Amino acid sequence: MRFLLSVIDSASRTGSSEEMAAIDIFNEKLQKNGHWIFACGVDSPKSAKLVDNRAGAGLTHNGSFIDSDEFQSGFWIINAASHDEAMALAHEGSKACNRKVEVRPLLG
């Protein structure tokens, strides 16, 4: 099963050197144990562009579709044998990055 682990923060690029080192160790563990698919950081919603072309109008808006103090500042896409295993990995990831982590199964 594949899962999206979203890192939740109130600012981008705020990780301390200690947090970044812990994330690197966690990433290496994911890779070593076959859980790793992909991971990266995400810039703040200030840099977002929202595109709506449902009616063919080609609308573009500056900013995110959600008005919130918290947002996704990074993510992991992982393989896990079960939801319980994904949750255990999310707990480890949350501790490593010192942020909240949301877990969602990927469809398909």
C-alpha cells in the first residue's frame, strides 16, 4: 500500500540543522527498509497559483485554495504493508521533523 505523509507547519524552510539531520536519518531508514518512494519540501502558500479551467475560462489566482495558518511544508510518499505500519512510520517522521504529520492512503 502507498501512503502520503504530509508535514504540517506554519512556515516554510524553518527546519533547524538538528531537525534536518534527523530527517536525513529517517529518510535513509525508509530507503533501507523499502518504504521510500519519494519525498521533498514544499514552498509556502504565498508562492502558490490556483488554476481553474473547469469551464475553459483559464482562470488563475495567486495563493492557495485554503486560507489557513498551517499548510503542507513537505511530504513523503511511502510503501507500507498496512495502515498500522504507515502510522508507525508517520510517528517516526513527526519526531524526526518535529512537526505534525498527516497520513492518507493513496488510491490506485
